[in-house]
Amino acid sequence: QVQLVESGGGSVQAGGSLRLSCAVSGIRFSIYDMGWYRQAPGKQRELVAAITRGSSTRYADSVKGRFTISRDNVEKTVYLQMNSLKPEDTAVYYCNANTNLPVRDYWGQGTQVTVSS
């Protein structure tokens, strides 16, 4: 059974920091590309940050320089360090695991991040 369990969300004031974690089980974590997505009320889900199985990273322009994605293949966990948070970062954040060999795509249940001004 594949599970992606996010944690670390919460409420913080603008300028604060949070660290999200996504613990993964049931898959061979090291061969998966991992990503963090977010969805704000009334908006489409968008990619925030991604890290390949080779640890290459990419970020949405809106979070570059503030967020850092990382992975621990031993702990089978992906992290999202979020600094200098802004009210517009408020959303439900989702963890994603995907691979093309074979094609697989898994999602966590989401964790709420609320940033107040």
C-alpha cells in the first residue's frame, strides 16, 4: 500500500518559516521524482518545487530564494523548507511522487499552510 503522509503545516505570520515533511512508504522511493504542489481556494493546483531522483531541483518563480526542497532516500522523506512566508503562500500543500518507468503517480492528502499578514 502506497502512502504519502504530509506534516508540518500550520499557521504562521508573514515573514515566518515552516518545514513540511512527506513520509513515503510502499514504493521504491529512490527511483521516484518528488514534488510539492499547492492549491489555494478558487485556484488550480500548482507546482511549488520538485526534486528528481538524482536530486536536481526546480522551483516556481514565486518561491525561488525562499523555499528549499530536499530529500532523504534513507528516511524515504521529502522536505520543503519555507522561509520568508507571505500571505499569498496560503494554500493546501500536497506531496507528489512520480516515475515514468513504469508510469506511476501518487499524492498525499495535503497539509494546510496559512500565512497571516
